[in-house]
Amino acid sequence: MKHKTFILLVLSLLLSACSTPAADSGKLQVVTTIGQIGDAAMNIGGDLIDVQPLMGPGVDPHLYVASEGDVTTLQNADVILYNGLYLEAQMVGIMEQISEYKTVVAVAESIPSEQLLASPIYPDEHDPHVWFDVQLWSIVVEQVRDTLMEADPANAAAFEANAAAYLAELQELDAYVKEQAERLPAEQRILITAHDAFNYFGRAYGFEVMGLQGISTQSEASTSDVQDLATAIVERQVPAVFIESSVPVRTVEALQEAVRARGHEVAIGGQLFSDAMGSPNTPEGTYLGMVRHNIDTIVGALLGGN
Ligand SMILES: [Zn+2]
């Protein structure tokens, strides 16, 4: 709480200073929260804009609190893109404040609400993890494109052309994920992970999804969650469960222990990139690479159980 009050204070001081400094490069300055949105902006903007994602590899957006440096970065941006749908739960206040004087867009909120899943834990919220359904993510990419075109009309034609090429890549990616998923018989498509990030993935690609921690990492997995899931793993003979790059591994290890106590073994099938992408300059440091890594890891581990 103290920290939040401090940030709001810093923010109002910056606001009272009042001038928005022009970027040295003369390029449109775009700041995003999660890397997935930054990646979309980089693909659309290319060399014509500067993009800075605040949340790097392994960072959990549900818990992320803006640092003093982030407040300055946000203050200097021309355009701020965040997911919304309550993903960045600790940054809602800051985004609302800044949106009073500059372009701040919750890009996932451009998806028609009838296509969104409900949050199983917050009664009035939607599930924010929309990037796992490549078709839904395409709608988000269109929103990023439209925002950039409006903010920098001189480069609108280039943004439009780049976005068209990227959207075509997303269509190929979606086909690839479907093709890989179909290598698994329907009854083997059971995905168990540390937190409930994969419900859109499950709906789009035909997986039954069970998470240990609920939809946000803000709540800890309870002992009964672990026991219920261990029972399901034994009954359904699930060969592998998965860890996530942005969630501590201990909850999944507790699950493995509980399965072992029932006289069975479940493997850790690998690490998935759920809420954060991989390191820059690795294939998983891009949205396309992260989605490919996830489906390859999931299918490989679940098929390996045969
Ligand atoms: Zn999450």
C-alpha cells in the first residue's frame, strides 16, 4: 500500500511538471506491459518506432508493481499498450491516471466480450490470458495496428503492410498448433499447469485444462487443490504436468509428491511460457516462438507417456 501511494505521489509530481519530452530519435515511443504486446508492436512498427516492454522474461504480470523507473518510462511514452482484463492487477490505477492525458490502450479489451471466457475467481472479470488462442490474439494485433496508425499517421501505410504480413504468420501459427494438437488422441489432451493461464488454449485447441493455482498467481494453491488434482492424475493416467517460466516451481513439485504418495509417478513435461515470453534473442523470446515451444513441449510430453 505504502509503495502504491508513493508511486501515485511521484506520478502527480511528474504530471505537475507537465511537459511531455520529445524523444531524441523522433520516432514514436511505445511502452508496453507484457512482452507479447511489445512483440506485436515491434513486428508492426519495425524500425519506424521505439518499443519498450516493461515486463521481461520470467516476470509475473499479476504481481508486477511499477517501479519509479517505470513511472518515468510511462511518462516519456507517446503510446502505452497494456493487456487489460485485470491482468496487470497492480497497475490499473497508474494506467487510469495516465490515460487522462495520453494514449493508453488496453489492447485485449478490444476482443468482443462474447468471445472472452469468464474469470473463475473474480465474478465480474474475464480471463485475461487471451494470447493462448492465436485467433483472439490476432484481434489484439489489429488493435495494436490501429492504435499505431492513429498515433503516427505519416507511417500508417507501412504499419498496415507490416501488420498484414504478421497476421498471415499468425494464421500459419494457428494452423500449426491445431495440427500438432491433433497428433494426440482427444482423451490424452489433458493439460495440467501451475496456474490457470491456459483456458483459452484449451478451448481453441481441444484440451481439458487444469491449473493448480487459479487464474491469478495472487492466490496460493490450497492443499485440497493439490490433493484433488493428484487424484485426477492417477485416475486419468496423465503422464506429465508442466511448469511455467513465470510461476515458482514448488506448487507443481507438491503435486508430484501427492501423486507419488498414491503410488504413481507423473513427470514434469517441461517448462511452458505462460504469462512471460523467453529471453530476447532466443526463439521463445518472440510470440511466434513461445507458442510453438509450448505446443511442441505439451504434445511431446503427453505423447511420450505412451
Ligand atoms: Zn496468469
